[in-house]
Amino acid sequence: MSGIRIKNLRKSFGSYTALHGIDLQVPNGTLLALLGPSGCGKSTTLQLLAGFEAPTEGEIWADDVLLSSARGVLPPEKRGISLVFQNYAVWPHKTVAENVAFGLAIRRLPKAEIAERLDRTLRTVRLEALRDRYPSELSGGQQQRVALARALAVEPRILLLDEPLSNLDAHLREEMRFEIRQVHDLLGLTTVYVTHDQSEALVTADRIAVMKSGHLQQLGSPEDIFERPSNAFVATFIGANNELAGTSEGNGAIRVGGHVLTAPDRSGAAHGGTVSLCVRPSQVRLFGADQAPDAEGCNVLSGTVQRSAYLGEYRDVLVDLGGGRTLRAFIPPAQSFAPGSVVTALLPIGSCQILGPAA
Ligand code: ATP
């Protein structure tokens, strides 16, 4: 077996348990994204992988080397691991080239090898032209590329990225996602990438591990996670952010308030069990009270428009369904409903899923 293996990893801080027995594998050469909301245990997992913290229970292996267990931890510098943080941490008084070469110089590599690796790494992250600049003369994205280059230059066995794009503006963040993926395709390094941004995970990762409250919710390819979420938490976190909670009626039916709705049932719940109907806002269609849409193959709900926002490509409409429930719909921009309008919402059955609660 090759790559990283995390077995039953638990981490407690005093009486608080941050990780409740995580099992994960990262095959060599793949990029795994650890995805989840703030506080779910992503950074703790990374700290344990880097060797900065010892697990309370469980083991971490890299190929056939035991990196960490409750009995002992291989020191960070002996793991062949490089780490890139969100706040770049580049040295302001060193040039780009000096920053990148620093890790090589302290390893006392021959001068010719340092020069060769420096050139190669700067080429990989497209910084050759900026090699003599100081960090203060670089944009945020360029500084983050310096941090990445510094991590790559030492030729680690494993690369750990902790929210590496969080400090960049939205436009740059989007661009850098593709760059990170390109660098990964070029070098094929075994990589663990921590993020709370689902589109960042979808773009960069081969596999995504979704976490919540120290529990692994699902591990799968981006398509698996997006198309076949294992529970309502994963579905809403990854974008199907309409979750109508109810009880299972069995046979692909769910009772939500006074309605019985139908959908492919992936909950495994028994009759009467707690389940949710999940549907993406982009799949919901809205019609005015004076219209009579063809509702064949759809769940039908009615409600009142609470708010509507024009976003250019679509309108983001929030519908009050009553009973404290709301439904979000992304509708064509040409369609418009004033707040207070009574609307009929059609939810195509094939676009809905009945899912159970988080693990
Ligand atoms: P974020 O995206 O906000 O960084 P995260 O998913 O990386 O969140 P962690 O930093 O791993 O979350 O923290 C998981 C939980 O463990 C949090 O509730 C946090 O408060 C707690 N925690 C982390 N480190 C410590 C510590 N040294 N002592 C006590 N609690 C800690």
C-alpha cells in the first residue's frame, strides 16, 4: 500500500475532542481536499500530519513508515513534508530567489544543484521574471507562489496546503486554484489541501474528504460528493442548499409539514425516521399564482416571495413556505417576482434527493 494512511485518528484537547476517529487514505500522487466549515477539525488533521501535534489515538502512515501514533511522533523535519499556510510567511528582507533557495542552502546542497533546483522551481510557478524582487514588490498571488515555490524546492514527499488562497481576493483565488491544480498535474506530489470553499475543493482535488464536528462525512471524487452526497449536511455544504427537514414515509416519500414529497431516497432511514429533501436552487422553477405550469414529474409547493436579488446571470429568490421553512430558487433574470408575490414552486423529482442527517 502506498501513500498516506490515517487510521482511527482521534485528537482531544483537554475534555474537548476535535477529531473522533478519522480514517482516510491519500494514494501517492493524488490531491486530497479536506473540506468543511470552521472548527470541523481540518487544521488539526493537518497539524497531526505535519507532526506538530501528537494524536490522542490512532496512527498516520506514509507508505510503510509510521509517522505518528499516541506512542510517538516522527519529528516534522524527518517527514519529507512541506507546508504552505494562508499567510504566505515569506521573508520580507530576502528576494524571491533567496526565499526559494533558503531551504536548499540550509540543507547544504552543492551550489550547482541549488541553482538548478531554483531555476526549475521558479519555472514551475512562473516566477522566473520576478526572481530578484522583494516580497513588498509582489502582489498577494505572487507572494503565495513564492511560498509554494519554497515548499516545492526541497522536493518533499508530501505537500500540505492550509487554506493557501484565503488571503487573496476572489478573482485571484479563482485563478490560483487552476495554478495549484496545474502544478499538481506537473509534479504529481501527494498533497493534502485544507479549505472551507467547496468550489476550491471541486477544482483542485482528485478526492474530497468532507468533515463536520471532527467526523468524516464522506470521502469521494468531486463527482461523487456533488452528485451522490451521503447525507443532508454534505449536500447542503456542497451547494444543494435547500434542505427541507421532515420524516420518512418510506418508498421514496418524505412528509414535510402538511405535504408528502417524493424523491430518490438515499437516506436508508426507516419509516418515521428523520430525513431531509435536498434540492439545488438552480433546479427550482417558480411560477406566478396566475400561471398553470405543467407539474408532471415535479413536487409542487406554494409560498410567498420574501426577497429577490438580481445577480446578472440569474435572480436569487427566497420563498417563504410557511411553518418556518424557506426555499431558495435561482431563476432566469428575465423572470421577476416582487416581495409578497404568491408563487408556485416546482421541484423536479429527479433533481431532489432524500438524505439522512450528518454522521
Ligand atoms: P478553521 O477553518 O476555522 O481553521 P478547522 O476546521 O481547521 O477550522 P481546527 O482548527 O482543526 O478547525 O479546530 C477544530 C476544533 O478544535 C475547534 O473547535 C478548535 O477550537 C479546537 N482546537 C484546535 N486546536 C486547539 C487547541 N490547541 N486547544 C483547544 N482546542 C483546540
